[in-house]
Amino acid sequence: MAVPKRKTSRSRTRSRKAQWRRTPVPTAAVCKRCKAPTRPHTVCATCGTYDGRTVVEVE
């Protein structure tokens, strides 16, 4: 059975483990009405519209 000759450093181990733990960048869509960046499939926080119609009254 193969035995490693040298100890693996912490930075090498942590960078290898961090590859799958990395959080993805949140996706951003653009509101059709006010052109503000929003999350997809959610109500716009700026103007309160969703799918071209007013859903929430914004103060």
C-alpha cells in the first residue's frame, strides 16, 4: 500500500476541500418595469410588480 512521503499542508488540504463548499453567485434578473436588479421569480422590491402587473403596494 502506498504511503505519502510528506505531510500535506493545511493550505493545500483546505483549498481542495473548499472547491465543493464554495457558495454560488446569486443570480440576478432585471425588473421589466423599473429596470432594477431583482432575484428571478420574485416580486420587485422597488416597484412591487411581478410578471408585468402590480402585486404589492410599495410605500
